[in-house]
Amino acid sequence: MDRTTFCMLALTASLALLSGCGAHASKSAHPADVLRDAISPVAAGPPQGVLAPAKYVPPPAPAAQPAPAAPPAPASKSAPAAQSAPTARPARAASAIPMPGADSVVVDTTGLPRLDGTVNVDRPPGPIVRVAPQYPAAARNAHVEGTVVVQALVGTDGTVLDVRVMKSIAMLDDAAKAAVRQWKFTPGLWEGKPVAIWIGVPVKFTLH
């Protein structure tokens, strides 16, 4: 019996008591009897269904906390790099100078003075054989003339070992160098000994 039905029965019994009177010939029913009659008996059979025992569910394990990162190791001071040994400068190769009239013949210039070097002399070289230049036909036809100045390296035997153009006239340079290579000189002297030395030689070209 639900609660609503029970309340209705109790209300009905209460109204019956209120409506009754001591002068009435019939006796009103006792409220307990009314409730007893209204309550349905509970079945005496076994309970329906099967009660399963409750399963124990353990609480979830707390999440593992990440291990704190190890502090960075202090940077070690690197050892200073070893200084490399200075590279030895290669020895200056000896230059070879072609001799006039023989392209396959060369002269070793090791120990000879450089063009921009200085040589002490008591007596400079002097020309003893002069060879006139061959006037190039192209320069003559073009009416080109003038003076080409060359530097001649005179060896200890008075021969010309090398020539360099110092004042150029393009169409006349080769003819001037070819002529000076054939010159002969007395060698320069220093303390009575012959020395090699550069000297300037002007070579003049004129049309008339």
C-alpha cells in the first residue's frame, strides 16, 4: 500500500470519528480496526531476484609525477686551441732567362740581383758592342718612331742575361729588346770583382 492510500484511509477514519455522536445507538469502528482491514498482507514467499555482492573497486592510482629535470652541467672551459706552427715560406724558385737567338737555351738566375734591388759597384758596366735595332716594317709604314727604354741585366761576363721594357712604344718594343740582347759590356766591378747589375739602355728609332 502506497503512502497516498494510507493517508486517504486515515483521513476517512478521522472524518468518521468526527461525524459520530455519543447519542447514536450504533458504535463507531475503532480506527485501528479500520487500518487493519485496509492494509493488504505482505506475501510470505521468498524474495524475488538474486542479490549480488557488491564488488570492491579500488580508487585510481595517482598519476606518476615526472621526475624533476637535472640541472644543466656547467659548461667546461675548453682548452685553448694549440697554435699551429708557422708555415714555412717556399723558397723562391730560380727564374730562367732565354738567351738571344736560342729559345731552348736558358740561364739560371739564382743569386742574380732583382730589377728593384740595389747592387754596390765601383765601376758600372760599359757597352763595347752595340747592335742597331731592326726597324719593324709595320711601324715604318705607320710612321711610328721614338725611343724605347729597356733595363738590361749585365752578367759578370758582360753578356746581357735579361731585358725589361721600362718606356714602351708598342710597335717597337720587341725590336728594341732583340737588339739589346746582342750587346756586349764590360762587367760591373765591386772591390775588384765582377758583379751582375741592371742598367738602363735607350734604343732610338727614327724614320730619317
